[in-house]
Amino acid sequence: MMARMYSRRDLIRATAVAAPFLSLGHAAPKVNSVVNGVMLGAQSYSFRDRGFDEMLQAMSQIGLGYCELFSGHIEPKDNKDKEAWRKSPPWDELAKFRKKFDEAGINLYAVNISFRDAWSDLEIENGMKIAKALGTNKITASSNVSTAVRIDRFASKHKVFVGMHNHSNLRPNEFARPEDFEEAMRGKSKYIAINLDIGHFTAANFDAVDYLNKNHSRIVTLHIKDRGKNQGANVEFGKGQTPIKEVLQTLKTKKYKIPANIEYEYKGADTVAEVKKCFEYCKAALA
């Protein structure tokens, strides 16, 4: 039987199909998840049911090219070991994590490091150094409002943007309301910024589209999820009251260069299948 001659187009197509399943030890093409000018990615917390390598493989399989790295994917699992890890980070290991992102063709856009009031100055400054070791100058943080003063000192020194992450619970010294972001940023450098979770913002009865338009220059990343108003539960995309389509269209029409990162939190079946559904919903919203 004669051997089949493959064209260059055949080889390119075969490589594209195989790329998500290649070993992470080999360089892969850059994963392109820009849709009509909007960067679509994921908070790797979406894949909290698996380890670091499996998370990268899932993102590659789905086709998500931007990652906001959940700290749980790189730090010790035992809470007793986390403080020691923050005080003396494994710099060589962090470099290896970064290399794996490069090999997978995924943009490590930001890392989640949730500075708290109880943290020492050493832990806070090391957070900036961890981001740099991972090759990014952006951090997202579920912090206390009052911690912003100390965070700013080290963020300014290391030129790392720290986006404060909001939840929906209206509690003192936590981020939920526009006023909480305003208080944290008042009198601080440009490095104290915003990581706006539009699902939590909606659940707390605030307008995500209006806030995006008024504060886009200070927003580092967006978290995309669907919740109802009045502390509504996390639900499948399109079944809640969060203005996902309107937010994505705003990014598209206003050309705001802010990644829209899917954060899968509702109770679904298979994680990869559910995140893929979220991704398809976002792509359709940008059509």
C-alpha cells in the first residue's frame, strides 16, 4: 500500500487537535481565547477538584488561554504549613510552575494571594515577590479593607498591581460595596486596584455594568459567574440575574483590556464539561 503524503495544512490541523493532550514537558502553541477583542480566561479555583498539572491540562483542553492562578494550586494543602510557605517561598518551585504555563501556551495573567490583617509584613512583601517569580505583576486578593495600607507600601515598591476581590457579604472590613473599594484606594498608589466579581456584586444588589464603566481603569480582572440578587445562589450561566452578556458586550464595545475570567462555583456534573459550557456561553454573548 502506498504511504499517504500529508500536506502542510494536514500537519497543522493534526498538531492543533493533539495540542491539548501533549505532555506539559513540551512547548505548545499559544492558546488563543480572545473573542472579538475580549480576553476570556478562568480563575483556576474553577478546577479546585484537581491538582496543578490537571488544571493546566483542563484549561488547554477547553481552550482557555488566560489564567488567574488560585493560590491553592501552588501552596501546601495543610493550613499549618501555609504560613511557613509564605514566609519562605520555594523560589525554584515557583519558577517551575511558570515554566509549565509557558509550555502549555497559557498566559499566567495574575495570581491570587489573599493578604489579611493577621499577615506579617514579610508575608505581604513575599506575596509581591511570588507574583514576580511567577512572571506576572498582577495579584488578586480577598483581603481586609484595612490591609490595603500595608499592601500599598510593598505593591508600590515592587510595582505589582493588587486587585481587591469582593464577595457579597456586607460585613465590616471586607470588600462587597463600591464604598469598600473606594476606601481601600483612597490616598493610595495606582497599585491598589480592583478585582470585580460581577456575580457577587449582583448578589449584593449593585450594578456591575455601571461600576465597570466608571472604574474600568482600576480593574485588574473580572470574575464571571451568575448569581441572583438578594444573595442569590450560584447558578448556571444565563439562569441568574448577573448581567454577564452586558458586561462582556461592554468590554467588547468599549475596548476595555480587562480579562473576563470564568469562576465556576455552581454545582454541576463534570468540572471540565461545566467550565466548557461557561466558555461557550461567553463566546456566544460576544458574537
